[in-house]
Amino acid sequence: MKNKAIRILICFSFILLFLVFINKYLSYSLWDYDFWWHIATGRYIVENHHLPESDPFSYATELEENKNLIPERESFILTQYWISQIVFFFIYRTFNDAGIIILRALIFLTIIVCILWKLQKNGVSFYLCFLSVFLVGVTTLSFTAERPVLITMLFSVIVYLLLDNFRIRKDRLIFLLPPVMLLWANMHGGFILGDVMIGAFIVGETVSKAFKRSVYTKKELLIFYFTCIFAIAISAVNPNGFEAFTISLSPKYNIFLEGIEEYSSTFSLYKNNLRPLDIGYLVLLILLPITFILRAKRLNASHVLLLTGLTFMSLISFRFVIYFVFIAAIIVVTELHYLLEALFKREFFMKNQQRITFALVMITFVSSIALFSTNMNFNWFNFKKATRYSVPENAVDFIEKNNISGRLYNDFVFGGYVTWRLYPWKKTFIDTRAINYTVLSEARWINFAKESLQNKAIQAGKTPLWERLLDHYEIDIVLLDTLDVHGLLAPLVMKLLDNRKWVPVHVDLISVVFVRDKQNNRSVIEEHYITKDAVLNAILQRALRGALTNKRNPNFLISIGTIHYHMGRMNDALIAYDYAIERLPKNDPLRNSIEELRKKTDSELRLKKSSQ
């Protein structure tokens, strides 16, 4: 009876834990910038019955003057995800936002179930299984992007399970490896991670064989080698072959990754307070060397190679953190189980086994209750787009409703959604595919309001570079994010607000629309003109929300200070900058701005006193 009660408590604890993560996955709005160009490409493939041969969505990339200098990368991005894009498109067309949000939840739940199943097969104790599921679940909440990378997350776990299960049980599921790799290679370029994982097992088993620690018979070894090599070979059957390796490893493609958070060093993001600490990742990272040292003689060579590689990858690029967590949650936690199992065989633990087990059951149960009570959202799920954070639905509605004519310049992150909504009526300037480096560079020059390529102030009367580019492309509409992904105000917003050629006609929490002051736009301007202060107050509202919800990130405070400065509120600007410098004490440009602002306010104060 007592054992039955313990089993019920354990089952109940896991049910509560799964309910928490199901609730979280279904509560997150549709937010990823890339999602929209993925389903737009899926729609293009379905409607045209072929993969795109050149970028159909941008007017800037189709110009001869912007001929792509790196066409192989363009081909890769246009064609590598085709099956995922078609699947995502059909799901979205049929079930709208809810379909994709539910798909995302199902993928993550499948991953967690697979990891839990593997841990149980390895004989891992319930409390470590609970810990592992918690660490994985918490980490996945930082990787809820609705795009084909979800397929790589799922397949990375499946490939590991197929390889490791054959090592332990020699089952025939290993023959699923080639078709899995073939499908993966046509759904996401991350299939190369699968090839690397297979390669790690091949090398690891070869090392084990050399040291006479192999677990395979000669026949089993032949099956293992043949299946693995065939799986790697068949993964090349995709529109770009093994080009994904070249694009991932060649430094010449790094120019496209500048400023993208997921490609930044993980600890640099933590250090600069650009993202919160990931508990699951850090816990497993700490446990890794402990288990490696204490279990050194019994570790499998393939596991060591795989975890070493994933650790390195996760340190240099944040996007690999999730893959490290998935595999470490299995290997590290299993090895930790063996360590604790040996510890619990000591006399003290043997004598108190029932008490210790009961204590662990209660800790697990109470933890699940605490997680459930503090994290559950009991409101009905409202499946929707994240229009308050990343999807400029209101701005695009405004452009469409008012039938604003002319070419559009759009913020980098908004391009995909504009394409989904307005193509082919309007093509974009750029989107997060960043296909063409020339166009990407020009977008950066425009957004940062560069006056010249030499970073020097231009002579009075001369037209700045950003304005010349808008004129060159005959752009009549500008759609901008009020704050960038890091929480900073785009300099172009301020330049357009101070430029008589451009008029703000729409602003909401995340976006602002300007139109060129010309005859074609007179009716829109007369009906929807917005004052400069109204635009700045809307941006200030967003920055204040960001500062309150993400208190570690100083960029929101910098934006608050900048807005106050441009509204003439010098003291408020100084207060915001002072708070920001507390979080970024080594930021010299910010410190210089504070010193200049202090001098200016002191000078104005002296002038005011002298005039009195």
C-alpha cells in the first residue's frame, strides 16, 4: 500500500510538471520574425509548383546593381527548408495561429517525452528524471521560435536515440536512421548536426574498438558502420547537397551574422544583460565536468565526443545551447544516477533507504505543486500573434487599408510579415533572410542613419547617405520597429521625425510608419498626421514596459534617456542614463553621453540663473 501511494505521488508530480509546460507552450503567442517568410515561401512553392530560383520577395535584391556576390548562400536559404515551409504553410492556412502554436507545443512535448523515455530505459531514478525534465522544459521556453529549426531540435533527439539504442540493445530501429536523415535534410539545414552526431558515434565506436571496449560483435559493427555512413550519404539528397557545411564553417559567411543574438557568444549575452540566465543550461554545464571526472573510466567514447563538441558549440553560439541541454539531460543525468546509485549503496543510506526515498518523493511532489501553483495560467488560451512585441499587424493593416502607393522600406525584422501580408502587391527591401550582403549593408546604413561611409559629419547642405539611399530606391513608405531586438531606438526614427520630407502617419507600441511628403500621399497625411511628441511618447511607453519587465537589460534605459533628451527633458534623460550606466559601467560611449549631457544641463542652468 505504501509503495502504491509513492507511485501515485510520483505520477501526479510528473503530470503537474507536464501540465505546466503544456500551459506555457500554448500561452506563448506567435512571435518569431522568420516564421512569416517561411510560410510565404511555402505559399510560393505551392502556387508556382517549383522552388524559388531567385529571391521573389525583395525589389532591392532583384536589381542588377545588387547582383548577389555570394549566390550559393542565396540558393541555400531559398530552397533548403522546402518541406517544412510547405507543411507550415498548410497548417497555418488551415488552422491559423492556433495550428502553429499547437504544433510547436507538440514538438517540444515529444522531445521531453523522448528524453524521459530514454532516461527510464537507462534505469534513472524518478527524482533525477523529474530534474531532467524540468531542466529541459525550462530551457525550451527560451527557444520557442516557430520555424523549421523546431525540426532540427526534434530530429537531433531522435537521431541520438536511434544511435544509442542500437549501442545498448542492438535493435532494428537503427535502420530508420537513413530515412530520418533524408527527411531532415529537406526540412532544415541543421541536418548537418545529425551528420556530426553520427560521425561522433562512428569515431567513438572506432576508439572503443581500438581499446577493446566495443560492445558490438563483428556483424553488429558492420551493420552500425554501413547504416551510419549510408545515413550521412543520403542526407546529401537535398537541393544543396552538403553546402550547409560550407556555409556553417566558412568564415566568409560570418558577415551575415553580425548583430544576430542567437549567433552571439552565450556568456557575452549573459554578461551584457541581453538575456536572462538559462538555469537548465547552467546546471547541466556545471554537472558535466563533475560526471566526466568521477565517471571517467566508465564513460562511452561517443558520449564524450558528442558532449565535448556540443559544449564548445554552445559556448561560442547561443543557438546551440538547446542541443547541448537535450543530449546532456540524457547522458549527464544518467551518469549522475550511476554516481548516486553507488553512493546509496553505502551502509548509512541502505539503513535509511525508505526514509530517503520518501523524502525524495515528497521533495518532488512539493516541487511540482509549487511549479504548478506559480506558473499555471488558468485563463482560456488566446492563440494569437504577438502584435505587442514583434508582429507589425496594425501597421500593415494601416498601409493596406489606406492603399498607400509607392515602394516600401521596412525594418529588417518586419520584412517577413510584410511579405506574408502584402506580396505581390508590395515587395520588401529586406527581411531576416539577409540574402544579399549589399542590400543588408545598405539597410544597416539606412537604419543607423549614416551620413557617410567614412563615418564623418557631412558638409552643410549635402544630403546624408541614408537619405540618398531612400531617394535612390524611390522609397515613399518607411515602416520601422520602434525599438530593435536589443531594446535600442533606431537612429533613423529620430532623423525622419526631424526631416520635413517625411511625415509620421501611424504609430503603435511596436511600429511607426512614415510617408514621403508628396502629392500622392496628401490625403493620408491630412487624415493621419501624427506629431513628433506623439510618436516619441508611444516609443517611450514601450521602452518603459521593457525596462520594467527586463530590469537587467540597460538598453531600454538608454532608449528612455534618448527619448527624454529629444523631448527636451534633460533631467529625466540623465536619470535614465545614470540607471543604465550602473548596469553597463564599462560602456564608454554612454559615459561620454552622460558627461556631455551634464555639461549641457549645467550650462543651461547657469544661463537661466544669469537671465533672472
